Amino acid sequence: MHRRIGLAFQLCGKMAVAGAEPQILVQYLVLRKDLSQAPFSWPAGALVAQACHAATAALHTHRDHPHTAAYLRELGRMRKVVLEAPDETTLKLLAETLQQKNIDHELWVEQPENIPTCIALRPYPKEEVNQYLKKFRLFK
């Protein structure tokens, strides 16, 4: 008799998990703020293009990861957060930290100028990566 009750609880538990809300995934981008200022003074469109390049590269490179696949299945629910790094040094230090912590990301380097411009992480649950990004503010 106890086995049947246990089986009933297992089945109910599986149904509850199956009906649970899907995990919220976010793709974070960290874009260099100094590129919008003198002496660089890149136009807004050029900066947007850098973020797009980095995001596309990260999605493509990590296309087989389950989080990326889930993120791309929900096109209407994509969440991206664009943060700003004050300069190249800060961006490179973040890239090193992410590499050391095994956080999947792409550092976009604009060619032929060879200028690091943006880091894009693959989609992650925000709880897994926010500790590495909390010192960066939203890009303005």
C-alpha cells in the first residue's frame, strides 16, 4: 500500500515540475563606454553594431548549449542587458575573470583596428553570472 502512495506522490511531483515556469535566461553584454567619447567619438550606430556582433558571436559559438537553445526557442521573450565598461582595460579584466570562472562568453575585437569593444555572454540564468557583472551599470 505504501508503494502506491509513494508512486502517486512521484507522479504528482513530475507533473508539477513539467508545469513549472521556464527558467528566465538573460544574455548580458558589456560595451565599452569610452568608445562613445573623445578621442574615439564613435557614433551610436557603430556601438550598437559592436554589441550585435558580440551577441551574435556568443549565440553562434554556444548554439549547442541547452541554455542557448532554450533562449532561441523563445524569440519573443529574449532578454538582453547591456552594461557599460569604462575602458579597454576594464573590459579585458572582465574577460580574464570570466575565462578563469569558466563563464562562456565572446570578446568582440573590431577588425582591422584590433580594438576590443564588447563582451557578450551566452544566455545564462542571471543568478549564475550576476556576481561577475554587478559592478557594471546599465549602458547610457
